[in-house]
Amino acid sequence: MNTEFKEAEAFRYLILAVQRQGNKMLKAYLKNIGVTPSQAEVMSVLKKYQPIALKELGHLLICEEGSPSRLVERMVKENLIERIRDQRDSRYVRLVLTPLGNEKYELIIKAEADMYHRVEALYSKEELMTANQMLRKIILGTPLEQALEDRGFV
């Protein structure tokens, strides 16, 4: 540990630890639904923005860097999402939730709400707002900030 940067280094590792623990918690909540946290995020984005192009989806996701093509391919094979032809230009494909994807999305919303209640039991609204404000500074000017802004979180 570099004592000159002790607090900054601790902050870095705390962010990593909290992200890992949060992902572990979310996995546990999603386990009975049969989806991963990344799949849950894709379905949440699709529910709000469908029909959407793969590139647009990739721009809005936090869980994936770059193109989510492999993740989408897996979800198509699992019948959670489907590719449809763009109505304005048949050369392009759009992504939408399937009926199964919509069913699972409803379960995801409940699982996420349970997890959020758990977080809100640990922290007051003011503490969460302060933490969010502090963490936003790290992503200022990045594509992640833009994705969060486009999704209404910033």
C-alpha cells in the first residue's frame, strides 16, 4: 500500500469490493428467474427502448463494454429477445423482448425491488444521494456517464 495515496487506494478497492458484492447480491436475487445480471440489464433497457438496434443497446448498457453481440446472441438462443426487421428500412434489425422475455422482466422488476429495499434498509435516502453524487465524479465525461444520463440516472 502506498501511504501517500492511502485513502484514494482504499476508495478504489472499496468501489471494486462494493461492485463485486452488489453483483453477487443481484445474482442471488435473479437465480430463481434463470437470468444473469447482464441479461437483466439488457431486458430492462429493451423494455424501455424497444425496438432498438444492437449499437444503440450497447451504448445504453453499463454491464458490457463495446458491442453486446455475444450476450444478445445467447439471449436470442434462450428465447428472451428476438431480432425483427426495421419497419422503415428492412436492411436493419431491431431487438425486442419475446413473450418469455417479458414474463421474466416482470420477475426481474420484483427481484430488483427486493434488492433495492435491502440497500435502502442500510442507507438513508440522503446517504444514497451523497454517495451517488460522489461516484458520478469518477465517470464525468465518459461514455458511462452518457449512458447513465440517457437512461435517466444522472
